[in-house]
Amino acid sequence: METTVANTALLEPDGNAAPHPMTVGGTLQAAAKRFADRPALVYDGQEATYAELFEQVIERARGLIGLGVKAGDHVGILAPNCWDYVVLYYAIDLVGACAVLLNARYRPDDLSYVIPKSRIELLLVGGHAHDFCDYRPMLTEVFPELADWSGGELKVAAAPALRMIVEVGDDRPGPWPTIAVLEQAAAAVDRQTVLERAAAVRPEDIGLIIFSSGTTSRPKACMLTHLSLSRMGKAMAGSFRLTEEDRVWDPLPLFHMSTILPMAGCRATGACFVGMSHFSPDAAMELLIERSPTVHYAGFPTIISALVTHPDFARYDQSALRINHVVGPVDLMRRYGTLFPGAKYVNSYGLTEATGVPCYSNIDDPDDVLFATSGPICEGMDVAIFDEDGVKVPDGAPGEIRVRGFGVFAGYFDDDVATAAAVDTDDWLHTGDLGRIGPMGRLVYEGRLKDMLKIGGENVAAVELESFLATHPAIRMAQVVGVPDERLMEVAAAFIELNPGASLETQDVIAHCAGRIASYKIPRYVRFVESWPMSATKVQKFELLRGFKADGKIDPSAKPRV
């Protein structure tokens, strides 16, 4: 694989060391110089040019160094989408630490695993949306030591690496250190120190950890290098033909490659990234009418559907829009094509372990190919289809999608066994996805080989939910399958066998889940069974779906029965 870059020190004209141009910090500094006065970021009424954004990042980086953050430290962000999130992410990478971006929808059960697993040393907690999602009680439930901690030395038995928490954007009084400690710590660190730290970061260093659920019972910590993030960002920008005149609207979550990658593409070209703290149809339509983006990076049909059915959609002047990126069923995508007639439809295929999306549509392809395929693999990456015996199959034949090249992740943190299972000795990443090579050599994605649900774009391992459901004392065994859903594309249906003599109702199951696992993971259907369709050793899940009727759908936002 082509993954190395020369490590010779780079110098500015004044002789000072410069960040490597293939690091996250280096790409941001380069954009701040080349596109200084161009708009870089728009988030809920705030905006900044590239030069202004870089200076804000420098200021936060000074604070991180002042708090003792060293190169290679794991710094977590647990927050909703917001301006602070972007600045902190950049600052973490600029000083050579590793940003661990935690799913904002995680709940106590999730947090009790991912924080210790990723060995987060400093956790930045966003309280911007505390009325809807309050991390204070969740973290205190998981780590009781936080109840009496108000700063100073922190020792958490269940997360021994964790030494500090800083709250950001919370307007409530509270015991934990706030953004003020970052501001105070910055006073002891000058700008030059930040730039020297940035210059020491190597492209092969790990810049990002994002958790991606696999086929095991818990999500795995994917490690991505500065090099793969920067190169894939350039590849994405090339596929979309971004320039400094582009405005990329992306309402997706910042803990996901569906935002991290487009931001990298914007840095590479001087395009402006237009985000949202929380997607709502009303706020989205207002923003689109005001900003007239050139690119929609909406990702999922749920978002586009909310736009095209909005009463103000007719007011939306699409004259600037040239690309509409969304992934979904072919017939639905064709319908969207008629509703955005001036924009090219762009499909894609990807996964976190391949640095997000190594495969986008070629916008010069005919419509039939655009709508029916995921496009070509990007330069520097290879894709092939293999059968069950690990033999490469000819074009048109189905099998497992495997990819290799610069975008293949650096492995799962602290999990050599899972890494070895994911990437073979020939450097092929085994995706666990079913596909084939279709017309014009374009990749066609046809589903998942592994037992995985994709709920609203989020990967959820069935066994993770099955294991959690089985913690209820009345449940003997649970099996989870994915069923179609108009809004989330797919949701969980739980089949449950009770212990002898036990009694349980659907709402009891939901009450068991509410507040303990992320809301999108909560089953929308519950079915009680007395026996299982079995092969020799395993439950035949496809048999569970025979005759399944989508009645009795559950609304997890409804108040659970006490």
C-alpha cells in the first residue's frame, strides 16, 4: 500500500518549522494562507473565514497544551453538533493529540464501554443541548467518582486513563471545570509553541478514532491517520470538483465520517462547510434558502424526504445547486432526481474502516449508471469482489466487497485480533458487504453479509442489542433483525423468549431500553416467541421474518410505563 510520506522537516519562508501539508493541521493552515478571506465555516448563525477559523483553532490549541495535552494523547469529544466541536477537533489534531469523536447519542451503557476502551485522558463534554441530552447525569451514573469531583486530580476506577473533564457550552452552573480553564491555560502558551507542536505531527500519526460497530457485541475503535484523512479529503473534493466558490451543506453528525470527510474536502479546496447543530426540516429549509448551497451532502433519504415534502420547498432557489449526494434505493433516487433537476445525483459506498467513502459516482457517467451504481473507487485505492473461498470473482458476479490502498484504516485500537480479521496479509480490507462490479467497472452495493443493521445510517450490531436485551431478568434469549422503515431505512425488530414463569409486555422491554441505550437502537417492534427456527446450531433469522407484519410499531419517544 502507498501510505508513507517523507518525514523531512518543512520550513516556512522565515525559517520556522511548518506543519506537514498532509496532516489535518497542515491542511487547515494551508487553507488559511491560500484562502484566507474565503468563508470556511457556517454553523447556526456563526461564520468565519479560513484565516479567522485557524486563529480560533490556535487559541484552543494553546489551551490544550496548557492543560498538559501531549502528542499522542487521546482527547475525547462528547457533544452535539456545534461550532465549538469543529474548533476543538482541529485543535486536538493540530497539537498532535488524537481526537476521539464519541457518538452524541450514546447513553450510559455505551459510555461505560467506549471511554475506558479508547483510553481517553481528557474528555470535552458539550452541554449546548442539555435540555434534550444531558451528559452530566449519564457520566456520573457511569463513573460515580464524578459526583464529588470539581477539578484537580481525577481518579476513576472504571476509566483509569481519564484525568480530566472540561465542560463546553453549558450555561448552567456546575462543579466540573468549564471552558474557562482552557482560556486560562492558554495564557501560559504562545502561538509559536503551537506551531512547533503542529510541525512535529507526522502524516502517519493517528489523528482520529471513531467507533464503528462490528459483528461483535461492542463497537470497535477505528484508528485513522492524518495521511488517510487528508488524501481521502482530496479525493472527495476531486469527485465533487470542489472549488473555493462551493458551499457544501452537510447537516450530518460531527462524530461521523459523513462530516469529517466533507470538511477535509473543503479544506483542500477552500470550499465553505455549512453545518447544522440539529437537523429539522424548518431550520434546514431556512438555511438552504438563505445560503443557496452548491452541494447537498445530505447522505440519507430521510433528510431529502423532509426537504421535498416541506411547504417551503417551492421557495428554494436551486439555481446554484449542482450536486445532490444521497444514498438509497434506485427508484427513490430517480424520483429525487426529478425534484432537483439542475443537480447531478451522486451515490457512494464506504465505511469508517476505509476512511469514510473511497467510492463516489463519477458525475460524467450517464444517469443509468449514476443511479444504479456507487461509482468508481478513488485513485490510490483498489476494489475487488471475492467469493466465500477467498477467490476473486469476475465482473458481474456477486461476492464480498474488499478494498485496499491508502484509505484502509490503521487498525482497531487495542484489538489486534479484530484488526487481523479485518485486514488480510495481502492488505485487503474485508468489508463484510455484498456487491459486484457493474457497468463501466462501477461498484454495485447489494447489502450486508454480516449480521448488521444500518439504522438511520448508523451501523448497529444485532448481537449488541441481543446482549443488552438479555440483561433483563425476565428475558431468556433475544434475537434482533432489521426490518424496513420509511424514515430510518431500517429499524430493529426484537424476537424475545422469556424465562419459564416470567411475564413481560412490549412496553416493559422499551422501558428497559429507554435512557440506557441510544434511542435509535431501541427496537421498534417486539415479538414474543416460545421456540426458535434452528439450523444445526444457530437461529435461522430469515425464518423469523417469514410472515412478519409491520404492526404494533413502537414510538420510543413516548413516555414509558412505570
